[in-house]
Amino acid sequence: MKYKDLGCPSVSVQIGDTYVEKTLLDLGANVNLLPYSIYKKLGLGELKATTMTLSLADRSIQGPRGIVEHVLV
């Protein structure tokens, strides 16, 4: 019997009063990424400028809008 590929696992999470559907979790990640729209909803303070670049799975290189440090998770 061959099983169908279930794709990427995702969960729905609630952070304070903000509800986010279809969230991907990687507990072994060295860098935690957050969509800018969610960052704005959570009101996490000012973004700090960075020269960091990220190599994505599709081999493209992207730079984040900024970083937020010392966020309790």
C-alpha cells in the first residue's frame, strides 16, 4: 500500500490575542523567521537594521527587513 504525501506539517497557534493558521514549526532552526504581517500584529517593538542574508531552500538569497532581539518564546 502506498500512502499519499501529506506535504509540510503545519499547526495553528495563538500568541496573546493573535491567531495564526498554518504555521510551520522547526524546533531545530538556528534562526527564527516571522512574516512581517505577524510581526506588526504582535507589536514586538522596533526592528533593528541588519546586514544578514538568508539562503533559502530554492537557493535564492534574501535579506530580512530587520531583527528583533530578546523575544520570549
